[in-house]
Amino acid sequence: MRDPYSVLGVQRTADADEIKSAWRSKAKSIHPDHNQDDPTATSRFAEVGRAYDVLKDPERRRRYDRAADAHQTILQQRQAAREAAERAAASKANAEKVMEELARANAQRAQAQATAKAQAKADAGAAGEPAEDMVERIFGAAGDPKAKTAGAAPGASSGAQQKASQTAPNAGAGAGAEVGEQPSAEDNAKPDADVEPQPLAVQAVDLIASLVRRIRGVPSGPEKAPDHSVVAVATLDDLLKLNWLTITLPEDREVRLPLEAGMTDGHTARLKGQGLKVQGMQRGDLLVTMRIKPDSRFRVDGFDLHTVLPISLEDAVLGTERDVETPEGVRSVTIPAWSGSDRTIALEGLGLHNDEGGRGSFIVEIRVLLHEKPDEKITDLMRHMREGLYI
């Protein structure tokens, strides 16, 4: 159903007279008898009637206003979440763009360094490096054992040949290096300039994307609507008998709540998945706060029930037996002599069902009352007692 305020054309602050006047005006203008050429007149007239039915009843109007406020709050929360997601996506895109630019710059710098080194080696080779030394420098002597002794002079001693075969060429030496020359400690300490560190641009992009996802969170399912709170009124008889309580929600949906031991005035029960229904979201929970309807016989205090028993001055002084109405029927109580209005008498196990498997107490509060008409004998007795005169 559309917003009844919009249907009748009134503000949400309109009083009952304004709503009634707007309904009469709308109903008269769109009545099907006056708009026989309009095929939608009947449905519009019915819609106006439904809107008036909701707003003319104070209780239904309050339920609709609460539901509308809750729905507006949900829409605002979803809009805020959507804007936050858009900002996170924009931040991620900017971060990825920056990292791509850094990766491209690293690749270009590495390519330029490789080109410069290749050109320097080519220039050194053109300066007169022997072909045999170039092959040995690039491929190493271990690839061809014969190359180790190819340049040895005839008749050379076997010791010299063994020394030449055991000496590894320096692959990073400059042009003109001797085959049998040992690299110095300084040369061994120099890092290989041809090895460039692997750019970490791709790993950085993934890391930033992972952090963004972690900050935003990955929802496991549809978003849950906020919890909806209502107040349910139960009678003492309902709580004593542990009946079922029917609750009417703003969308005219009824939910039944089983009354259980441990429930009393102010108790809040949670009904899972029984809250408001919002498009694209899971139902929230329904929070039901219990209120006990006032009873003329008893007063509720936690799980105890209280009642007031008026007695006369004579019964308060001398004591008596009186019948008292309780939830379990009439019970007889003994009032001790000299009982004032501050005395209470407790009957165990006649109160509400508590959360320990038992029941509260039934408390009888004594109230001493005077006679409706003055009694001369009692007046004289009180005067003598106050003034200290005894007969």
C-alpha cells in the first residue's frame, strides 16, 4: 500500500479533523459515480478508503508511523553503505593505477640499463677482444674441456696444463682477460650487476586490493534488517496460565508469543526472524517488551503479587481471621494482635512463575481503617489513653 498521507494529501502532523476533511474531499472527487469514464476510479476510491482506515485509527496510525520511520532508517543505512563501497572502489582503482605506473617505470628503467650494458660489451668486443676469450667468457671453460688447453704451447709441462685446467675464467671480467688469471678478492666481493631485483608491482597491487577487501569486509549473505521493538500487553491470568499472546505488527501481520516461566512486567523476549520485512534484506528480529495490564485486585512486583486487606481498629488490636481472594481462590489468613498498617503476610507459591522453576509469593498488606462514623466509646478511650486517664 502506498503512503496513506500521500494518498490523502496531508502532512504527517495532520490532526484527525484534517485527515477526515481530506478523505471526504478526495472521496467525493474520485467517486466512481462521478468518474464513469475513468477505469481507475474504483481502485483509486478503494485506495483512499484504505488510507483513511489506517490514519483514522490512532493505534494503527502509530504502528504505521513506527514502521515508516524504521524503513526510512534502513534506506539511509543502505545508502551510506553504498556510498562507502563506491569510495572504496575508487580508492582501489587509484591505488592500482599508481602501482601500474610504478611497474611500467621500473620495467623501462631495467630495459634501459640492459641496453646500456649490452652496448658497452659490444664496444669492448669491437676494441679487439679475441674470439676465443669472448666464447670462454660467455659460456665458461666447463662447457668444452678442450678449450682449456687449446692455446697451450707445444711441450708445455703437465703441471702448467693442470693449473690452467683448474683455473675458472672470470665471466664478469673485462675484455682481454687471461685464461689462467685468478679473480681477486675485490672482484669476488662485487655483486653481479647484470641481476636486477624482480619488480614487486603486481604483488603490491594484490596486497592493496586484499587490504581494501579486508577493510570493507566480504558479506556472507544478504544484509539483515534492524531489529524491531514492540510492546505487548498481557493480563495476570495470561501469565498465570502461560497462555499464548497475539501481537499485531505494523504491516497487519500477527505473531504469536508463548508466555513462559520467568516473564514478568518489563521482560523482553526476542523472536528470531520475525521483524520487519525489507526488500533485498533478511528479516530482523522482533523484540517484545512485556507489560502487564493493571488489575484491580492485585499489584505486580517482580514475581510477587500484592493485595491490600483493610481491617478495623478492633481487629488490628485484638487479631482476627480473614478470608482473602488469591489467584488460586479464597484463602484464610491469620492477622496477629497489634497488627499495624506496616505489617504484611506472605503466602508462598501463589505469585507468578519465576525463572527458577517455582512461583513468587502472594503478599497481603494490612491497612487499619477507622469506622465510617465516629464511635463515642472509642473516642473516649483514645482521649483517656492520650491524656493518661484510665478508668
